Amino acid sequence: MFATHDFLKSARDGVLAVTAVLLFVGSAYAQSDPLPSWNDTAPKAAIIAFVEKVTKENTPDFVPEPERIAVFDNDGTLWTEHPMYVQLAFALDRVRTMAPEHPEWKDTQPFKAALEGDMKALAASGEKGLVELIMATHAGMTSSDFQKIVTDWLASARDPTFKRPYTELVYQPMVELLAYLRANGFKTFIVSGGGIEFMRPWAEKVYGVPPEQVIGSSIKTEFRMQDDTPTLYRLPEVNFIDDKAGKPVGINQQIGRRPIAAFGNSDGDLQMLQWTTMAGAPARLGVLIHHTDAEREYAYDRDTEVGRLDKALDAAAIAGWTVVDMKADWKQVFKD
């Protein structure tokens, strides 16, 4: 009887020991996985392999920390961009807020379309119409005033589809990727066609990217003394468009180093990926986020006016860029 009891006790202790080991290994793996919201597919493996390659000393592909520059588009790469760019939603809300001061807008395009929610007419106004909206709603105030307007709007605005604050609609896998790169000595920059002063008030809190590492489109500003207070006043004039061929120009002007990794999602990022990856040694990484998940977010590429991925998708196959299939490669899209 005692022998049987001792045998059962030993067997139970052995099972418990094996279970403990398995739990420990599983826990250790979970803690060591730098990208837990990514599925274990080819894009995740390619990213990790690249990081390991450029951070391994005494190898041909080793890159010193000051040269580990990674650039990220924002709209559609770090947060959602459908059914319209977030900054456009902000501009439309600004038109409605400012309309009582501008009665002429109800009969003047593109303001009439904005007030009536006529997106077809607004789209027909083209880039010229969009610039008019931006100039009317983003200028005529100090930079500090504009920052407060943006911050207050983001605190109250909600995405029409998900009914959540826009700052909650950032892609969890990309937030993990930003942190993973920084943990490995990379400096991460946002390089977006969106307004630089629209992004700077919240980019550090949401992405961990400080304002001095945000590059974007801008309008002209001038120094003014107002009531003995030095200010920067926003003028209704375009200063710089940080999109398409403008992205490499902005990177060169504001960073002064060619990146070794670039992440985008649309044809607006094509030249940025070309500038980053078509430069020879050391190892370089180009990544495109392909929106394929109509259930958790949206599915679109070549046939959309917002975030079109056409020429860049074709270029990816030729250049050897990594294409992330959102539906297949991400365990989750947004943070729960």
C-alpha cells in the first residue's frame, strides 16, 4: 500500500514538474516575443531578422546606433485612414464650427459641400478644394492656439465606424514595432502627408515619437509680438507638402541621414521606400501595410481615393519589399 502511495505521489510530482516547466517556457516565450500582436508569418520573421542583422556587431550589415533611422507614414500605416483621413474629418468639423462667422460658405464650394456632407462634390473640388479648406480652418491663429484646438478635438471626436476616439484606432502591431525598434537602438520618425502641427500634439503620447521626430506638410508661419508675447502666427499659405516625392526631401532636410527602414501603405509612400531601400549596403528594409481585413478594419488597395496602393504594390514585388497582409499577419488590429 505504501509502495503504491509513493508511486502515485512520485507520478503526481512528476506531472506537476513537467507542467511547471511548460508553463515557464510558455511564459518566457511570451515575454521574449517582441511582436506579440503579429502572427508568426513571413513579415514578422523578416522584420526580426533585419533587426538582428543590423544590430549584430562585427558583421558586414552592422549599423551603428546613430545611423539606425526608421521612418513611418502615419495615415493607414500607424492609424486608420478610412472612410476619410482623420485630418480631413477635423477640417470638416472646423468648417461647421466656424460657419456662423462665414455665412458666405453656404453658397461657396468647397465649403458648401463640407457643410452639407456632400463628399462627392468635395472630392470633385480636388486638391485645390482641399487646400482651401485647410487654409480656412488651420490658419489665422497662433501655433499654440492651433495645438489646443487639435488636442480638444481629438479628446471629443469619434470615428463614425468604430465609435471610438481616433487615438484609440492606432494599430497595436505597429505600436509594438515602434517600441521594438527603439529597444534596439533605432530612432523612429513619422513622415506623413498630414500636417506636422496636427500630429505633433499627440504623437509622443500615442506612438512614443517626440514632436521633433515628426515630419509632415506645413503652412507658413511668421513671428509676431502679441500683447508683448512672442508668438508664431499661422498664415493661409502652403509651405511644404510632405507627400510622394516630397517625403525624401523632407527626410533629408529634417533628419539629414538616409533611413535604413521605411514603413508605408500607399503610393504616397513609394518614393520614401525607394529612397530608403535602393541605396546598397548595409541591409535595408521596406515594408508596406496592405489593408485586407474588411471585418476588423477595411479592405482596399488599387480602387480607392484614400490610401491607394497600386504602383507601390507592383514595386514591392520588384524591390523585394515586405508586404504585410493585415488579415493574415496580425493577430489583432487595434488595442482591446
